[in-house]
Amino acid sequence: MKLTYFQGRPPNFGDELNATMWHHLLPQSFFDEDPTTLFVGIGSVIQHNYPRFARKLVVGSGYGGYTALPDISDGTWDFRFVRGPRTASALGLDPHQAITDAAVLLRATPLPPPAKAIGTAFIPHYESIERGDWRAACDLAGIHFIDPTESPDRVIAQLRGADLVIAEAMHGAIVADAMRTPWIGVKTMHHVHRFKWYDWTDSLAISYRPRPLLPSNGREAWAVATGRSGSGPGVRAVFENPAGRPVNWACRHLAARSLQSLARADPHLSADSAIERATDRAMSSVEAMVRDYGDKAWSA
């Protein structure tokens, strides 16, 4: 069975949780590089472009709308649970299979100790690292910057140690919620990333109210205005030359004020009973999955 997840460049801690969390929860011999069975875990990775011959074992993943819906009627899909009710509805699954994002199972693994002196923190979407100027905006705002491209343990420690997390990165909010750290979700700079937020928050009965956040430089402002990525060389050339510097300066300062305003807003946090129930249900599903695949899992 092959562990399968999105591997971006730079890496994104939410996806990279797959490389560490499952090894705490599953038998040591569970994974190999056999592509005939794909273990599909944390992330918006329910998609149509997996090899048709491979069996797809889905454990807590979501559909993100990044590709067409897969044809799950071909007999190669084994859904143990999915991220939320919107994924279940899109795929025509039993609503009972919508538990929550698999990252909730971090609660059942060893965790790094909380980082100290974090206070209020902001974690952007990993794509905003290249496009935006959020470290500088956080410095201006007096808010701790969490880099989502750092190692999972380092990010988790900061999320655990924060008093409040402002999150553009959805797994920043998911992990904060699992660790019982209050969080405020902001509208992602690109609209394609928004469906998955409601999928997850619906799974925990969170009345999600995403907050607007002003862009941190000219490139992000252009991306928000046009609905495009803002990553092309032409856009970079416009805003990174001397003529674009005043726009970037103004955006950084406005973004810093926007972060300071968000830090005073009412945060979200799922009910203790909801997160405990979801953790128990997800763990029971994983245990049943290990029993069902046990002969293969323990044979190495």
C-alpha cells in the first residue's frame, strides 16, 4: 500500500502531516511503495486522475473542487470516512461517512510541546508565501508569523502555544481547533480554496464566518481583483520594480492594520463534545480499516 498525498514545492505542512501522523497510528509495515493500493489521507485529494487500476483507500480526505469528480462506481474506491458533509454529498456517499478532516487524529499521537511567547499568530496559505509579504505585515502588526512551509512539528508547536490563530491556511485552523486553540478563519486570497473550509466546519457544526483580510502587496491585490493566481512573471515584474514599491508599502501597512483588527474579532472553536466525538469516530474507523487490511498490513 502506497501513502499518497499532495507534495508541493515548497512543502505545505497540512499535506506533510501525512508523512508523520499515520506512522504513529498504523502498523509499521502498513505502507510500502506498491501502487496497486493507494492510501489517500489528509488533504483535498479526492480527485479523478488516480490510476484506474489502483484501489483507492480514502481515510479522512476531502473533495476540493480542484479536479472533476471521480467516478467512484468503478469498484476501486474504499471510503472509510471523508472530511465533511459537502464532500459526502458531492460524491453521493452515506452522510454518516462524513466525520471530519483526518488531521483530528493528531490528538491521538505524541505532540511537540507548545512553543512559548507566541500570543496571536497568523498562518497564511502556503501559496501566499511566494506571492505575498506576510512576514513583513506581521512584523508591522506585532503578530507572530507562522510559516506553513516549515516542518509539521514546528508548526504544531506554534499553533499549540498561541493564544489565538488567524488562519488563511485551512489546516492551520484544523490543527488549532484540534489542539483547542481559538482561531479566526480569513477568506483565502484565491476563491478556489473556499469550498473545503465549509466542508470541514460543517463536520464539526461550526458556524463559520470567514473574515476579509486585506492583501499584503500589489501582487496579491491584483490576484484578488482579477481572481487569478498572481504568480506569473509579468505580474511579478510590474510590482517588484521600483515603480511598484509605493503600492507594496501601502499594502503591507494596510494588511498589518487588517490583522490587528482581526485579532479583536470573536474567534471560532468547535465544542469539546464535537471534537471528542469526531476523534473517537475517526479512530474507530481507522482501527476497523487496519483490521480489514490486517493481513497485508502485518505480513511484511
